[in-house]
Amino acid sequence: MSEHTAHGVHVASLRLLVGVMIALMIGTWLTVSVTHYDFGFLNIWIGLAIATTKAILVGLYFMHLRWDKPFNAFVFISAFAFLALFIGIALIDTQHYQDVLIPGWPVE
């Protein structure tokens, strides 16, 4: 089966799209599964890594960025990587001053 039509427009194969869908379902299962375990300070990083991976899969395959100009895919992936980094750093920082903002929190 050809990946391109007569007009040069990309058409993703059903097998590829189903494979990506299965990968996203596994990612969703993994997201739910890791909530049952306490990884300490790594909890947020694991969650962000799974979410970022799923967002990249959606962008590359369902939004067809994989077949677009490479620079567009690079910008898309970089945006999610920096978003994960900035959110992660902000959440790590909140552990240092949270008890000052909410008196008596956390109750130990």
C-alpha cells in the first residue's frame, strides 16, 4: 500500500495508526499503574515523562508532523520538552516554601 496519493498528500496506514493507538493505550495504563507506587520525588518526573511521550506520539502520527518538514516536528517536540522541564522545576521549587504559605501544612 502506498503512503502517498497521486496528489502527494500523505495517507498513514491503518496498521501504523492502530500501533500508535495501542502505544497510547499502554501509556494510559502505565499512567494509572504508577499511581499505585510511591517513587518519592520522582513521582512528578515519571508522570511528566509519560504525558510528554504520549503528546509526542499524538503530534507526530495523528497530526502527521512526522511527514511534515523536520523543523516543525523539532519545534513541537521541543515545546513539550521545555514545558515538562518548566513545570517540573516549578513543582520541585514549591516543596521548599509550601509550609510558609499554608500554616500547619503538611500535618506530620
